[in-house]
Amino acid sequence: MKLKSLLLRYYPPGIMLEYEKSGQLKTKSIDLLDLDPSTDVSALVEEIQKAEPLITASRSDQVKLLIQRLQNKLGQHSNHKFYLFKVLRAHILPLTNVALNKSGSCDKIATGSFDKTCKLWSVETGKCYHTFRGHTAEIVCLSFNPQSTLVATGSMDTTAKLWDIQSGEEVFTLTGHSAEIISLSFNTSGNRIITGSFDHTVTVWEADTGRKVYTLIGHCAEISSAVFNWDCSLILTGSMDKTCKLWDAVNGKCVATLTGHDDEILDSCFDYTGKLIATASADGTARIFSAATRECVTKLEGHEGEISKISFNPQGNRLLTGSSDKTARIWDAQTGQCLQVLEGHTDEIFSCAFNYKGDIIITGSKDNTCRIWR
């Protein structure tokens, strides 16, 4: 095996190795999920060299420099203020969801609507690339795969569909749920899709064949969210039964139930490293749990209506929430303090997200606009 090059991966922090084996170019990653600005770099490089034979002594200075660059990056963006950049007026019928593409370029937004279509837009120009048609009822959730080659859509027609971003064609349909699909997302490598449904179940599918892998049964009400953690070892589900559950992603067994909210859980997510879990509820609060201890560590209080969406920024130090009170808020993930209120929408916000770098925010509202903040 011969190491060809070392590449940085900023979120979550890691180093990608490109190497040659039997004449073929391959890649592997060294995940540095515990890295923070105070980590002892020399000690870390020694650990990496012991564990990874491709990192020889002659490469240690280069690896040190890369890790220092990652540390610098982790310290950035902490006090970024966001301002309105662009308003997209998307569909004739109301919007239901918005998503940004996952890759670093971040030039595409997908929107789903009551008009049963999904549209693909340019962030910079606001131009519409494609309109995906095929669902027989409104689209309520959508997600890009990590490679940004596919968009998945979930609909009230009980199916999910995968669409090719380049051609605009349907790739295949996932059928098997008995009620609307309310949540869907890809795992980190993009080879699995998870769908959550109002039939109280969550299903994991193979992304390249559409085959059902297994179904998670245990919630006693409709599912509101379903996601994998970064290393794909755990699945987090949120439900109208006021709880979140953690599941072993290998065997599909429930390993923990997170309680504490007084009303339905409308969204839940992991941070990029998988150490923290955030939950958003119809009780108007959000909570942050430790994934290891499963204890609530912080409460986010301040919204005047139900919180329908929650997500971490890529650095993991900020949370973004969207609410029926027509505002989105940015919070300090450590202290739970509200740092900024994004105002301007004239109806409830049902969707909000950070881009890959954490320096652009997108919000979608029932006022039928999608706002880009940067």
C-alpha cells in the first residue's frame, strides 16, 4: 500500500487518505470526532501513527499541520450574525419543506409543495433547474444524499421516491408504509435511507436497490423524525408519543427512550459527532441530551409557539430552531442561550437548516417563501 495524498474533511473533523493498493486508488478516513482547539496535536499524531500504518514518520509534520488547520476551523464562525440575503417565492401552492444540498459547493435548494412536486433551485440565482413530478399527493419531506447526486422525497401518498439531480428523472419508488411518510434521510455514506411514517413505524432501505432492510416498531404514535448518527451505529426517532428512541442500527433493537417533553416531539437530530441529541417539541421548548448518558443537559426556552424543526451547525456549537411563532432562532449549544432571532416571515416556519459550512441558513415558511440568510 502506498499513500498518495492526504485531504482535510472539516465537518465532522477528519483526514481522508488516498492510497494505492494493487494498482487501484482507494480512500479511507481517520475520524477525529473528539478534536477541539485544546487537543494536544503531537500526542494525537503519535496515536494516529500507531493505529494507521499508512501514516509514516516522514508524514508526521504534514499530519500535524492538517490537524492544526482543523483546530483553527473549529474555532471559527462562533459569533457569526446572519442577515437576509434572498427570498425565493417557490410554488403556487404552499411550501411544505426545504433542503440544501450536502456537498461543499452548496449551490442547490430543493423545495417540496402541496402541488405534489419537488423543485430544484440555484442558491445564487434563484433559477429553477428541475421540477420532479410523480407523487400523487403533497410532498412533505425531502433530503439530498451526501454525494448530492440524488434527492429523496416523501409524500402523503405513502411512498418515497428517489430522483436523479442531473437528469431530473425518477430513479425508483419505495413502497411499504401504510400511511404518509413524514420524515426521510440518508446515512453518511449514502447507501441507506430511513423513512418515518404516520403508521407509527420507521423503515431502513438500501439506497441503490430500494430493498427494505428492516422496520423499527416501538413508538405508540405517529413518527415525526428519523435519522442516523455520523458513524451509522445508532438511529434516532422522534414521535407524537412525546418520546425519542435510540435504536441499534445493526440489529434494529431499541436501546433507549428519551423522555421529558410535555407534548409531541416534532423533530430530533444528532450533532455531527453523534455526542449530542437535540429534540424540538410542540410544548415550545427544545432539549439537548447527551447521547452517552441519555440525560437532558440543556433546555432551550424562548419560542412563543411549537418548534417544528431543529438542527446543529456543522461545528456543533450552535442550534437552529424554526417555530410557529414565525421566527427562527440561533442558540448556544453549550449554555442554551438564545443568540439571534431571525424575523421577517409572516407565517409559521416549518423548515430551517444550515449549509455545509455553517455560514448560510435557509428558512421555509407557510407564507410561501423560502429565505436565505448569510
